[in-house]
Amino acid sequence: MLFYIAKSCPFTYNIWVILLIIPERSVVKLDKEKTGFILKVSFVGFILFFVTAALVMRVIFSISTIYMPDFTGLKVEKAQKQAARMKIDLKIEDEQFSNVYEQGMIITQDIKPKTQIKKGRVVYVVVSKGSKLVLVPDITNSLKSKAIVDLKNTGLIEGSTAAIRSNIYKENIVIAQSPAPGEEIPAGMPMNLLYSSGERERDFLMPNFTGRTIFDSFELIKTNKLMVEKLIVEENSGLESGVILSQSPGAGYMVNNNTPITLKASINESDERLKKRIIHLSYVNPAQVPQLIKITVLSLNGSDTIFSEVAEPGQVITLSTAVRGNALVQIYNGTGLAKEMEF
């Protein structure tokens, strides 16, 4: 091999021929001056030989290597033609579903683009089978949170959502969906949902609580499902305990079940009904998903929120608290009043 490489350089080849033809005994007879000249020429010849060999090997290597092209996103047929021109052996390793690449397009390749490789190298690619089709489930009449989980399990995602008030469907129940149940659509497609935001709010005139006792007012509060946000007590020895001194909003204003109401009641420390007592209550989260539970106690102690946490489905909440006089307990699931209990 080295001989053929040397032959490609005439000067180097001639030096080798001289060294091989001259007999050893003839060299001895040459005078010292000629011997030194020949050694110098031989040294130069060796240097030129190795330089020439390195250049020739580099040329051979550069001719046999190429830079790896990027086949991703190309149809297999087009990629194979390009690979054949570049003397690359393109082989299909696998086929997978893809929502990004159309059927027959290359998704990935085992050698990164712009990598220097030898011609004839085998390159393995993964080809798209197109989008996987899934059957749209029927999620109407389901709780919104559960419907979203069912969509993900099917291979779909939540799309646009809208909420409307409804007296037929409870809060967060799915009313309609798009696409319709039973259709076959590509996996990963969004599902649009319409769900209930609860019953329509009914506006009515704010009752007049002023002059009534808080104990008598509890029944009116329960009947209208009013949201008493705050009950303030104020010392007044001239009135019996529990007389409503003021209210907000005032009587006659338009309110609904979500209007926060503040009441101020009198308290007479000489009233025997003000003795403190302990009440016990228990409540179970009825929802199928975690939700915020808020429990407020109204008594002549004032208003006191004794619980405001996210409760797990079926979680039992057991509490005890001190009250003075009659007490009304209001329990909210999320933002809606779920239950009232009088003690």
C-alpha cells in the first residue's frame, strides 16, 4: 500500500528506487561526501513520503465521508431518493402514531443531522402512521372535573369551555359537548364543553330585619337562603339581647342568594340566655371531587368562620364550637350555600 502511495509522488519514488538498486557493497565504496549527500536526499525523501501519504489518505477519507442530512418531516419516498443519491442506506425501524406528522412522514432518525458519516452508512428512521383515531365518549351529565379526566383517559384534551345558569342541571355538570359522542376523531384533539354554573339567581326585595330579634330572624334567613357574611354584636343595656339594630343592604334593596349581608344585633350582658354553650356538628363533603368547604356560625358571639378548607370527596368534618344563645350554622360548598342548621 505504501509503495503505491509513494509511486504517486515521482520524486519520492525515484529516491526509493535508488536505495533499492544500489548494492550495499557499492555504497561502502562511495566517498564520504557522496554518502552524506545520499543520506540527506533519503531523509528528505522519507519526509516527502509521509507527507504525501497523509495527504493521499486525507483525500481518500474526505471523498468517502458526507454530512448527515435532516430527513424529519420528509415523505419516506422522497427521503429514500435523497439517501440513494448520497449513498446512504435508509431503513425504516418503526412506525408510530403522530398528531404532528402526516402519514408516511419521517418522525425521527437515529443519526443527528450534520453528523459526519461514511458513505454506505445505515440510517434507521421512524415513520408516522398518522393521527390515532379515538371514539368520543359521552361526558354529558357528568361533573366537569370527572369529564376532563375521562377525556384524558381517552386521549383527548379540554378545549374551550363556557358556563350558563341552569335550573335543570346542577352546578359544574356538563350540559353539552362538541364533537358529539360516538364520533371518531384524531387523538389529542380538543373537546369543547358547556357546563352549568348553577341555578339562575332570583332577585327579591331585601327583608326588613330591624327591630326583630336575631332568633326570630334565623327562620327568615333560612327561608330565603340569605348569605349572612357578618353578624356584629353591640352592647345595649336598654334592649333585650339579639335585637337587630341595623342591616346592610337596607330593606327594599334588590338582593339574591349570593348577596353578602351584614347584620348588627344588640347584646345585654344581664340576659341569662347569653350563657355560653358548646355545640357539635358533623358534615360530609358530598362532591365526587375535592372542593372548598366553608362553615360559618352565627350567634350572639357574632359571626365566626370555624372551617374553610378544601375537603376530599366523602371527607367527614366534625367540629365543636362555643356559642351564646341560639345559633345558625351555614355551610357553603364552593360559593353556594349547601346547608343550614339551627342550634
